Amino acid sequence: MKDLPGVDVLFVNHAAQMGGAELSLLDHARHLGNSCSVLLFTDGPFLKELRQSGVNVSILGGAARVVALARTTGMLRGLRTAGTIATTAVAIARRMRSAKITYANSQKAAVLTALAALVARRPMVWHLHDIMTAPDFSAANRRVVIALTNRAAQLVIANSEATAAAYRAVGGRCPVTVIPNGIDPAPFEHVSRQDARASVAAEFGLSAAPVYGVFGRICGWKGQAVAITALAKSAEAHLLVVGGPLFGEEAQDATLRDLAARLGIADRVHFCGFRQDIARLMSAMDVVLHCSTEPEPFGRVIVEGMMAGVPVIATHGGGASEIIAGSGAGLLIAPGDPQALAEAIGSVMRDPALRADMAARGRAHARRDYALASVQRRVDVALAPWTSAHPIMAGHAAG
Ligand code: UDP
Ligand code: GLC
């Protein structure tokens, strides 16, 4: 394998689908440009997106077998493929030697990067995007990732206070800094809500009836079923289900379509698949719905709804509560409760003044606390102990 040129930051991410953690990495890698490179374990749309952005990205040959170990099977069972893991860790260790800091962006990446860091005696940070107490993480998996990163990682970047608390609760002992995701306001500023509504209405054959959107990958705990069930309680509203089954959740996609058909609302539920025009779609909504049935680690879609100037109704817990509580930009409801969701939608739709107030507060709140440029500065500062010679940091310190 050819060595990469020396860089400040080497990002390691196992997945090559476009999930929220990958979109967060994409923004950081674009920001760092030539002073970073990205290592993926497999090919996919994320690789293409990084390349199109001019980011130096490569695939770690052989590591795809590590990806194939489902999160729930337990990393201990995974360790039986010790040969693959050892080879992958050694390959990462070689790359780490030409980077000032290695930045693991997923749990599988953290396990392998931690092993590599111990071999190479090089520093690593772990950007933790998951609430590790969630039921879909096996205990064995947790023990392995925590034991290794406790020894190898210098810093954990958690995407919310809830993610940080869960990390500590499962035995994480590294220093933690909480940095939310940043969202670029620009795409939302270039869209008029009126134009977006007209073009989305034409695309999906919508009437003047209300339209709601649930955005995110198709997956059981993201709770699209709750939104579909709540929609059935209204006579005429439409729902856009925006997102694809990114991580092998095709069966859930079929289940949701069946649910809409069984409830007799298939003509009012529009499955859009994965879309690139999120700012336009969100701007066309009357309300953005976030329906996760487990605490959301962060929830980029909530901030994006606010950026679009649309009221957001989200479920209590995790990052969702941290983003919305006290903002006046939306409502928080109990998870997994279609009746509560339908009532919350009703209360927002009955009151145009409330909707306008939520929209204005959401725009201001999102731009003040989650604008991409200021969040990137916080990541730069977190990485400064290792990358302080970076010109961005020099500029920042001078400014
Ligand atoms: N997203 C997208 N296209 C889609 C659905 C979602 O680009 O069709 C984006 C969405 O705009 C957001 C991200 O995917 O930036 C999802 O991030 P979030 O933190 O909400 O959830 P995750 O999927 O990471 O758990
Ligand atoms: C993960 C989480 C999501 C978070 C994203 C970016 O995918 O599930 O809540 O917003 O990472 O940190």
C-alpha cells in the first residue's frame, strides 16, 4: 500500500454511506482540504462525495470484512476474525505515522484505530456520534471499544451532552469535549419557502393541504412508522418520508410502505428515497417531524428544519431535547406516541402566529448555536494540541 503524504488530520470511518456522521466528517474534511486525508473501509457514495470535494480519500483494502460484522453481533465474536483485524490495524498504524492526529469517526473505526494507535504509539481522537447505552449496541461490543479507546484515545468529541453522559456511564474515561454538529446555513438562504413549496407540490402532485416531512435514513428507531400512523389521523395532509435504507434496512422500508397501504393513506405518504436537495424539501414543509423512538444522539435534521424556518416537532431525549428545549422553535413530545404527535401537529397547524414565531426563533437559534463555521472553529481548537502549526489555527489565534 502506498503511503499517504504527511497530513495534519487522518480521518478514519468504516462506512461509505451518507449518514449524519459521514456528513459531519465531509464538512470537516472539506474545511481542512489538503491538510487532511480520509481512510474508508469500503466503497460507496461517501467516497464519491469526498472525491468530488477534492478530499484525499482512499479505501483500506481488506477492511470490508470488518464492516460486515454487524454492530449487534458483538465485537468479541468479531475478534475471531483476528487476522483481518490485525492486518487492518497494522495498515492504519502505517498511515497514522504520517499524520499529526488520527480522528476515528465511527465505532468500528475507533476499535481499529485504537489498536493501531497502540501499535504505532500515535495520538488519536474519537468523534463519538452514538449514545452507547442504546439497546442496539451489544454489551460485548461496548466493552471492547471502551477498553481500547480508554487506553489509546487522547480525546473524545461527543456530539451532545447526552452522548457524553452515556459514554461516561459505560466506563469511558478519556477527556470529553461536547461539540454539536454544525450546519451550513447557505443552502437554506438561497431557497424561498414559497418557491420551494410550489416546486415540491408539482413534483409530488400535492394540493393546498398541509404537508409534513420526516427526514433521515430509514431505520426502525428513527420512527417513520410513528409519523405515518399520526398522518392517518388527519383527513387530507400529506407526508414526505425523505431518506433511504442506508445500512441494510430495506425490510423496514417495505414495512413502512405496507403500513401506509394498510392505513389507507398510501396516496398521501410519499417515499422519496435518499435526496440531495434537503434545504429545498425542508423549506416546503409546514412542519418538520423528528420521530426517533430512542434518544437521538444529536439530530442534524432538527437543526436543518430550524435553518429552513419551519417549526419542528421532535421526540424528547438525547440531542433533540438539547437542541429544542428553551428555543421556542418547536415542540417536544413523548417518543413512539402517534396520538401525541397528531395532537402536537394540530396545535401548531391551528395557530399561524405560533408557526411564524417558531420559524423565526428556529432560524435565529440554529444560526447562533449551530452555524457550520463556528462549530468548525471549535473542532480546530479541540485538535490544536496536535495540529497547532496549521494555518487555520494560526489565523484563528491571531484573529
Ligand atoms: N439526509 C440527506 N438526504 C436524505 C435524508 C437525510 O442528505 O434523503 C441528511 C440530513 O439532511 C441530515 C443527515 O442526513 O444532515 C441525517 O443526520 P441526522 O443526524 O439527523 O441522523 P443520522 O442519520 O445521522 O442518525
Ligand atoms: C449519528 C447520530 C445522529 C447524529 C449524527 C451526527 O448518526 O445517530 O443523531 O446527529 O451521528 O453526529
